[in-house]
Amino acid sequence: MVPEPRSAYALQFFVLATSLLAIAAGLSLVLVTQFPAHHAHQANHFSRAFALSTGLLLSGSICVDGAVRAVRRERQWLFRNWLGLGLTAGVTFVAVQTYALTTLIRQQPPTEAETGAAAFVAVFATLHGMHFIIALLFLCYITVQAAADRYDHEYYWGVTVCAWFWHALAVVWIAILFVMLIARTFA
């Protein structure tokens, strides 16, 4: 069996990553148009979509952890299924998070756009979202490599690092939620 050239893997990664990001953008566009932000100018009103995105982030973290456990036990089919579920949770997280951030930004009074607590939280949540997109791309890479049988019970270091990255982003997101709670309570 002749291995595929690296360019084939690069193309698979590009197609997968571009498709998933396009799906996330499309889902977020549907959410923004179907559930528009109320322009009540409540600077500290945080959308329930943040709670939903938290659940998606945590479920994605569980999926990536499940992928690590499956590959350790050489259960390739289960490993790939966990990766697929993680990608689904990640794409949905990006869509819901984009909607929640759009709602948060649109609700800010113009006078508090630069100095309000919601603006502070929006900046951190946006930075978290950017890092999460990197984690999603990392998971795309792992998925392409898994489809090429690059991981097994002896070599799964990349999958483990991806899981650590995802878990670290979950911890950071919990901290951002705590800041949201403080901003909502004391502002």
C-alpha cells in the first residue's frame, strides 16, 4: 500500500476546516436573523446563548477526552466517532458563541461601548472564541490524521495535546463566565 502524499492530507484538512467554518458561519447567521438582539440597551444583559455554548464546550471536551480513551484502547471506530462528535460540538459552539457575542455587542448603549463591563467581557469572550477556532482547526487536523490511521495505542500524543488544549479553553471559559457574573452583579 502506497501512502498518500502530504498534499492530499493538506487538501483534506483544508476542505474539512473550510467546510466546518462555513457551517458555523451559516448557523450563526441563521441564529442572528431568526433571533435578533433586542435593542433594550441593557449593557449587562448576557444572553442565554452563553449558557448553551458553555454546555457545547463542555460536551466537546468530553468527546475529545473520549477520543483519547478510545485510541489508547485501540478502538479506532469509537475513536473516530468521538472525534466526529467533538467536531460537531465545536462547530455548534462557534455558531452559538458568535450569536451570543453579536447579541451582547448590539445591546450595548453607545455611551458605554468603550468603557462598559459588557465591552470588557465581549473582548475576552471574543479572544476566547479566536483561540477556540484554533482548537477546532487542531481537531480537524487530528481527524484527518485519524482517517489516515496515524494514531494507535502506541502513538496518540497529538490527540492528547488536542484534548489538553480543549480542556484549558474550557477552564478559561469558566473564568470568563465568572467575570460575566461579576459584571452583571456589580455593574
